[in-house]
Amino acid sequence: MAEDTVRRMRAAGRSVGPVILGPSGAEFILERGSAPRWSAPRFILLRPGSLVLLPPPTVRHPESVASRGWLVPPSHQEADARLDAGVTPGAALMGPYLTAVQAAETAEMAARLP
């Protein structure tokens, strides 16, 4: 579903920041404060101050370190860059994410039919 969300965002011309694939699914790194009241199926919004384990920037899916790799790696590596530089705005993610969830649920239901 993460790959589908990223594909839909890019097709819509939306900026896609770093995305990690880990054992619990995809983790989109969002612009701070851009999704304060998000509520969506199959989605958990971490609170500020939550620990997120980042794989080394060179470890890209399907490779992983401790079961974590970048689906979309960080795009900048300047030491003095703002922490939210190049990350996804929450509003840009919501529509493509909900469409990808709906597509996944439709595919799951179709797979169950005889």
C-alpha cells in the first residue's frame, strides 16, 4: 500500500518526502504539525517526541537494517538543513493514502470472492 500511495502522490505532482518500510508497515515522515487531527484507517500518527529508528541513508528497500529500509530516501544531507526540509506535508498525503487504502480493501474483497 505504501508503494501505491507514493505512486499516486507522484502522479498528482505532490512532493514525497522520506518514507521508511519497517516491520509494522510504512512510515511517512511528515512536516511537523501538518497532520494534527488525522484519522484514517490503517494509520497511526506518532506524537511529537516519539522515537523513530532511521536506517542509514544508503539502505534502500528491499535492503534493510534491523528490518528497516528507505522506500523514499532522504533527499538532502546538509548538516545545517532544517529538520522539516524535504518532508511530506500531511495534507498532500491524505488523499492519495485514502485512495490507496480503498484500492487495497477492494482488492482484498475481490480476492475473497469465489
